[in-house]
Amino acid sequence: MADLITLLIVDDHPVVRDGLRGMFRSDPCFEVLGEAADGVEAVALVERLDPDVVLMDLRMPGGGGVDAIAELLRRGARSRVLVLTTYDTDSDTLPAIEAGATGYLLKDAPREDLFTAVRAAAQGRTVLSPAVASRLVSRVRAPGNEPLSTREREVLALVAKGTSNRAIAAELFISEATVKTHLTHIYGKLNVKDRAAAVATAYSRGILG
């Protein structure tokens, strides 16, 4: 069948794997090639079976989903990874997406939504559950996510060295007033209130050093 989509199911709960396998076997458009109980096993099976889509749980003893996603990306695996989990917190969604997941769906998704998501993932299209999409949009729109300009980074780097506003102005050939304006913009973008917090936040986000 030309449109057949092959799958690998990754979940540490046998009951969940059984349910998903039965669900997808009921539709001739899908073929379940195998199952894995953790991320380490998943990576090995992806290399051997080369499925179109991997349905990946996140929190599993013996090897989590995020590490497996990152490893598959590192190895250049063709398979698309669709996260299927019960967790929708920022600490779960963001690392998974940053690691290379094509989509993120919650386990309470209706059957047809899951089928649609797998088809989309197989085509390389991003799929996010409404709850996850809403959280990501809110995070992007939240204060502190606008990137610093090159000049603002220069000012902040000097601030991190303990340089005074007057010395910064002299080194960058700008006025003290301009330095203060840059600092105001930096504080706003990083959502902080002073120099120390700006430096600490910049280091934590990898903006400095």
C-alpha cells in the first residue's frame, strides 16, 4: 500500500502499548513494526526497523524519551518522532521539542486526532496538542523572550565584568545616557530589575559566556 505508514510504539506500560497497537492495527493505513519499553531500546529498534513515525513516551525507567529523541537526531534517523504522553508542563514539552520531536500529543487525544497527527508527522509537519500549543504561544509572548541586540550584548558583557556606566560609554564611544537606555532595554527583555539579575539571567540562558 503506497500510503502505508509504519510505526514504532515506545512506552514503558504494556497496557498502553497493547492499546495503541490494537488501535493502529484496526486501520489498514498503519503498520506497527515493533514496540520498545524505554528510550535506549527505542533507538536500537529505530535503527533496525526504520519506521516512518515513532510514538514516544517521555518518562520511562531505563531511558527517557528526550534523550532518545536527541540521540535519533544525532544519528540522522529518518523516523519522525511524535511524543505521546500525559505530561504537558514546560519542563516536559520544551526539552522534547528542542531535542527534535516533530510533534507533541497528550494521551487523552481522541483516536482520530491521533491518526491525523501520525499522518502529519509522517509528512514532516509539526503537530501540537491544543494545550501544548497554547502554552508555547504564551511562553513566546511572555516578557523576557525578545533577543538582545548586538550592542545590548556588548553593554551586558561589560556590565558582567563590573564596568561602570561611564567606563562602558568610553569604551563603546557612546554617551552615559545611551548606556542607561541600553540597560533599560536589557532589563525589559530579560524581565529583571537590576545589573546583577541581568548578568545572572544572561549566563543562565547562555547569552553570556
